[in-house]
Amino acid sequence: MPPSSSARVQEARDRVAARLRELRTDAGLTGQQLAARTGWQGSKISRLQSGRSQPSDDDIRTWCRACEAEDDAAGIIAAARQAQQMYIEWRRVQRGGLRAVQQARKPLYEQTKVMRVYTSSVIPGMLQTHAYAASLLSEIARFNRTPDDSSAAADARLERSRVIRRAGRRFPILMEESVLRRQIGSPDVMADQLGHLLQMAALPSVTLGIIPARSGSMWPLETYTIFDAEQVSVELLTAAITITAPSEVAQYVAAHEEMSTAAVYGPAALRLIAHAVSVLA
């Protein structure tokens, strides 16, 4: 099983530390010798090369200069910045309400041509009704104790999702069958949402696959969105993680392709949705 998304963040930080350590070793310097060259305490050298402290841009430039490897500084700085940006606390982002969170992603949605989506928890945002989105976002605001602007946030989510009807876009979307049975909002809200899902599945830009509960495919993963096979956004309870390392993005693309083979499409998918409607309380 691949590491969790939070583990990936730590791995990114560890790679920066390992690269600094390699530069020191390649330069033939001990930690104390590097400390003397930089004017730092030995404890700082230890913290940076073990990953216990995150280096600033200036720290990296100083380290590389002391190791006579200044050409390496730009790459290590870029990796360190990515590691810092991968992990964004939801509560900090949501402090001013959820509408801004929805709007912040709009430019990325606008420029993406192929958006692969997978969810094991709720209907994907691209396919949500206003009532379903508002019910879900209101519950998120309640749990996170942030301002409840769920109606305005749902407006922003639907506005962001209009790209699904534009020509030249593709949306290979996968969801677990259990998503169809997880009630968000009232039974009427859920029934309308499932009816809307039937309509959205007919859009030429959408390829909707539903993974049956007994498919025997890969284990359910965290909700993710792949933007043009260049960036992945992974949603956790406490954080949103952005992954841009090509090898890790490729892992998500490969997982999406593998799960796609276990999904049902067309009439078979529509029957699962229709059955979920029929058993609503």
C-alpha cells in the first residue's frame, strides 16, 4: 500500500534534508566543519540535515555556498518550497468561510483540459446540486467551527463547475458505489442529487464510472483530483495536499486507470444510481 498523503509531505521534507546531507558529504565536510564555514551552531546543521527543522531559502543558499555547490541551490529551494506548500491546514484556509476556498480553485479549473476525479465519500463537487453542496458545506463548517456561508459557497462551487459543459474538456470521474447510498441533506435533497447525477452522466465531456461494492478492485483511496496529469489535489479531514512531483502524480494516474477497469459505465452505472434512488428512505 502506498504511503498516506500526510506521509508524502514528510517524505518531501526528508528528501530536502537528505539532499543537504549529501552535499555536505560530497564536499568532504563534517557537521562541525560546515558549521564553522557557515557561522552556525552545530545543532542547526544537525536539525537541517535530519529534517527536524525546515530550511529557509537563505539557509539553503548558505549551505550550498559552503559546500561549493551553489548551482544546486535553486533546485533544492524549489523542492523545499513545494514541501512547505503541500500541506495546507483546512482551518486556516477556511477561517474566512468556505466561499473563498471554492473561488480559489477556479483558475485551476479553468485551465485544466483533463480532470480525473475519484471519491469514496461524497458526490464529486463537479456533479453536485446546489442543495447537496450547501448541505455538505454547512456540515463541514459546523465541524470545523468556521463561518457558515454554505449557500454562497455552494454558489461558488457551481460557478466553478460550469467548465464541465465547455467544449474540449474531459472529466473521467470515478466514485465508489457506497457514495450513492451516503445521504447528505434530506431524502429529497439526496433524491434530487441522484437525479442530477443521471443527467450529468449523459454529458459528452463526462465519463462516469461507478466501482461496485463487490468489485474486488483496489482498496478505497482518499478523495483526489488530477489536473492534466501535472498536479494532484488530495483531500484529508484536516488538510488539502498538493502533489506535483512527476513520479507521485504518475502513481495517482496509474491508480485511476487501474480503478477504471473495475468500474461500470453507461447503462450498468445508471442502474446503480436508479437503484440508490429507489431505496431512499
